[in-house]
Amino acid sequence: MLDMLVKLNMNVIVAHLNHQLRDTAVRDADFVRMLAERYSLECISGKIDVRGSIEESGEGVEEAARNARYKFLFRIAEEKKAAAVLTAHQADDQVETILLNILRGSGLKGLAGMQPCSISAYHAEIPLIRPLLDCSREEILEYCSQENLGYMTDETNVDTTYRRNSIRLELIPNLQTYNPQIKKTLLRMGKILKTDKDFMDGYINAIIKSSGITLKDHYAEMDIHAFIQQPLAVRRVLVKYILGKCFPDEDSLGFSQYEDACRFVAREIKSTGMQLNDHIALRLERDQVVFMRTEAMLQPSTDWPSIGQMVHVKAGAGEIELGLGWKAILTLHPVEEIGRTYLENPDPYRVYLDEDSLEGELEIRKWQAGDRFQPLGMDGKSIKLSDFWTNKKVPGRAKQHWPLFLDACDVIWIPGFQPSERSKITAKTRRILIIHVYRQ
């Protein structure tokens, strides 16, 4: 591949990572460096103790080596502002990959095999290109012979304790006794399924645009009703796409997790929350399901009013800092100045209260177990604040940091909702307290 790239006058940087898994690895690194010198190319080498990293990550040797290699290559590509990362995977590698995925019980993406050009989990923008994917091992060796090119052979390629080696040396020869053209058959299957995958990808992207699905780093929102309307096959691909897009570093997710997520979003699992693995959680929030990092469930969000520490203030205290950029302004006005403006208030984060009905200094804090509220419009009835949250379908992670306004007696207002019955404006009101909660 390097020889052809040079002959095509491509601007190439050579990169090599020593996994330190065998004694002869230094020999390979030296060969790569000399090859780069032969073509007058920049060569960047690195090394990593893969076996040592396995103890921390729990990955297998092959998986750990692959992840380390790609992270290294894409880091160099980013530093050098490279247009792409190129690897020399060829058709025989593709056959082995497809068989590996069959044995794992893979879906459409795995059965389609590696793609000539793709955006990988290792970088969101720099593509991974495999220019030799349609070339067989025999064709490459013939090219090396014709061009008098030297190459190195990894002696561990004959060690069948590695799954890929076992497939190449044992499974494929066995399959060839049933179908001598098994390699071509599998490659043809991969190309057929790639067209199916491309169609499904386009369909999924159209659904995401039309259904208002939100995709961010480590976060996604999906409308339940739009999801339920889709066929089961589309649901599965959609959930897998969302998890892969928003949580690219979670490569250990399997069929059971995808199925659980599908059933949760479709409300076949009736709970309001689900732990998909150690790091990903699903939450039911109104008519949507939110995918998020587990640790984010208890963290405040700028999407809703938020308060950090408890604050004690006096009516008319002016501007008060709440938290995460949220503020409150408290101003006092004679009733004549306000008139009937309070009856036409379109802002749920602005409230007009009877200041004379309030007892003592005001307190702004998060909700606590046992808090009760007497919402305006319920004929003076009091309910648990936890029930009020549920009735209003306030997300659990939002209410943890939602500010409450209280006087010495009880809750007088929850921003975004009606005030308490006790603090409403009446014909006897003389002074009006206006509270406006907003975020800059």
C-alpha cells in the first residue's frame, strides 16, 4: 500500500505502534522506519504495554491491541492535520472479519464487514480508509514479488489461540470443503448487505430528522410515540445507531442491551428508569426517553431552573444568583402600579404574589422529602410536592435541583408553575411581589 501511495504522489506520513507483545516487535518497528527512509517519508513510532493495559481495562489481547493502535493512529492524524488514516486491510481480512461477526451473532452492520471508507469510533471527523479491501492476500504478495518489495511476517499469525488466526487456519479451510468458493461467497454477501445497510442508514437519518430526535455527546432524546410507530427491525437499528453515535466509547454493548433499550422506549418495560450498563442510563421524561451517562442523572442541567445552595432573601431584594446561570429578580410594587397586568402574565417563570400574605423572610432552596404545596386552582387543597412533580411530568433529574420559593410557612411558588393558593392576589392585596426567574 505504501509503495502504491508513493507512486500516486500522495503526501504520506508513516506511523507504527509497537504493542510489545513479542520479542520480534522491535524488528518490525525497525523495518517500518527503514522503509519510510527509503521513500524519504516522515515516520512516527510509538509503543505501549498492551498486556499491562489489559489488567486495567479487562479487554482481550486482540481487542486491547486494536484499540491502542487506532487511538495512536488517529491521534497522530489529528496532530498532523491528516485528511485520513489508511490501513492495509485486504479481502482475506474482510472474510475473517465477517466470519468473526457471524460467530458473535452480529446484525446487519457486522455482516456487511469492514467498509472501504468510514467514520470510526476513534474520531468523529477523520475517516478510516482501507484502499486494499478488494485485493486478496495472493494478489498483494504477487505485487510485492513483481516490484521486489520486502515485507515482514508476524510469527504469531500461526498461533491458533487467537480467534482470528483460528478462523483463518482452521475454520476457513474446513468451510472450503463444503464450498470451495466460500471466500468469494462471503465477500459477495458482505457487499449485498452493505447496500441494505446503506438503505437502512438513510432511512434512519430521515427518521431522526423528521422525529425531532436529539443527539449529543453522551446524551439523546427520543419521542416514544414516533418510536412505537416504526417496525421492530427499524426500532432495533435506531436504538443501536443512537447508542453508537452518542456513546462511541461503549463498545461492549450487546444484543441483550439493545433489546432492553428497545423494549424500554416502546414502554414494554414499564419502569421510569433503566440502567443499561455501568455507564448508560435511560429515563422516561414525559413523552420522551432520555439516554444519558449514569453520573449525569444527579447533576444539574441548564435546561431547567437550577439552584445550588439555599438562599435567604427579603421581598424586593433585587437580583439573586441561583445557579448554572439562572437568576431571580424580586421587586415590590404597590397594587395600583400593577393594576390587572398579573391576569395576563404569559411567562410561567414570572409570578405575582400578595406580599401581605407572606410570613417572614423568603427562602429559596431545592425540594426536600415531605415538602407539600397548595397549588392555585385546587380549592386550597395541599398535596405532596413529589405528587405534584409526577402530575406535571417533571423529569426526576430536573426536580433534584429545581428552585422552590418558600416563606416561613410553606412553598409559595415553583418557577414554571402556578403560585400557591395562599399567596394569590385578592381584592385585599395592597403590595405585590414580582419574582422573575431567568437564565442569561
